[in-house]
Amino acid sequence: MNVEGQYNPKDVECISVENLEVLPSGADWQSRHLESEKRKAEIRDRIHKQAEQGQKTAKDYFRPAKPTPSIYDSDLKRVAVYARVSTSSEEQISSIENQTLYYTKKIAETENWNLQDIYSDEGKSGTSLRKRDAFKRMMRDAKDQKMDLIICASISRFARNFSDCMTQIAALKTMHPEHPIGVYFETENIYTLNPSSQYSLDIQALLADWESGNKSRRMILSYDQRIMTGQYPVADLMGYRHYEGWPVGDRAGRSKDGSVYLSGIYSRV
């Protein structure tokens, strides 16, 4: 009597000896191994003979990776410089002059570099290309293939508008596909022809755009706060002067040097 769940030798299926696969003997394994080694040797001999006869081998179909683009490679480069300041104040004018002197010296001291031109926009906002005449002239010269490389102090000097920045960089790459023009941003150490720099370029361009908008909002808030407290952040206008923070009419119309320049106007009112 068989109890459920209990092992019973009669329930095991028996396999006949005829159906068992016989493993190869030692002599058979050795002969197969020798045949495999013989085929490998024939393949090696064939490849060496093809190489000796000048025929292409598998290695000939592989090309070494292209070197990473660099501004310091051995090619002779015509280098342009772009500089920009957003105001015409004395401090920023000195800044743009210092940039000009710095890059002129840097290019002169760098092997295989020749200064092509320096493009400077003074007192121009980086949020738009509309009034940046020097930038427009640089792009025209790039289209005429007058330069190989553009150097700029930082991405924010090149453009503070993300769309403008990426559009102009892409244009420099694609206007002459056989001879693309790269931009090197020294502060961020980004070279636009280096594929690995694209991610960093996107982030830095977005930060420059955000910083510009944030700065504008801070200035507007500052003016609103001053006006609410009775402080009018405006310069002395013709016929007015500041008195305890308020613009008041000055009928005498005296200028800073004491001369009267509105007396004739007021005498006719």
C-alpha cells in the first residue's frame, strides 16, 4: 500500500541503456582538440598571407578616433576677440580696454595664433543683438571666413539671451561645415567645437540668461522701494533740482557751475 507523499521506487521511470548518450573517450576528445587547433592555425596563416600581399585585414577597417578639438592644436589659427560691456561708465570702459590689452598679448605669445581683429561693443546690453554692431560685424566676417577661432571672456559677455547664444554658436559651426568656427569662453573653459562641452555650455548659457532677468527684477524692486519712501532715483533734470529727496522746480535754472540757462525761458511764461 502506497501512502500519499511517500517515495516508491516503482514510480521512477527507467531509461534503457540504448538511449543513453555515450561520452567520447579520451582519444576522441584529443582528436577533436587537435582539429580545432589546426583550423585556428590555418586562419592565422591566411590573415598573415593577406597582409603580406597587401590585402586588407580586419584591422584595416578600423580607424583611430579623431583627436579632441582643442584651441592649442598645431593648426595655424586666425583668432578674433569679442568684448562687451553693458554701460559706458568709466569703470567698464577701463574693463574693455584691459580685455583688449590682455588678449592682444595672449595671442601674440601663443604659438600658431595670429590676431585677426578685436570686436568691442561698449554700452550695449547682452540680452539682444539688435544694437550690437560689433557683434554683427564679427558674424559677417565669420561668414566670409576671415577667422578660425573666437575668444570671449565669458558666456555672459557673448550673450545673455539663451536663444541668441545657442543660435549664434550653431551658426558659427554650420555656416561652413568643412571649416567650422569655434568660440572659446575663457572663464568657463568651454570650447564650442568640443562635443563634450555641450552640456556645460547649455547650463552656463541658461545661468547667464537667468542672471540677467534676475538683475533686472532686482533693479525694478529697488526703484519701487525708493519711490515708496520718497526717494526719487533720477538725476537733476533741466529746470529741476533735488531737495530732501524730492525733485523741485528751480526757476533760476542754475547749472552746476552756477550759470543761469533757463531765465530766458521762464521770463516768457
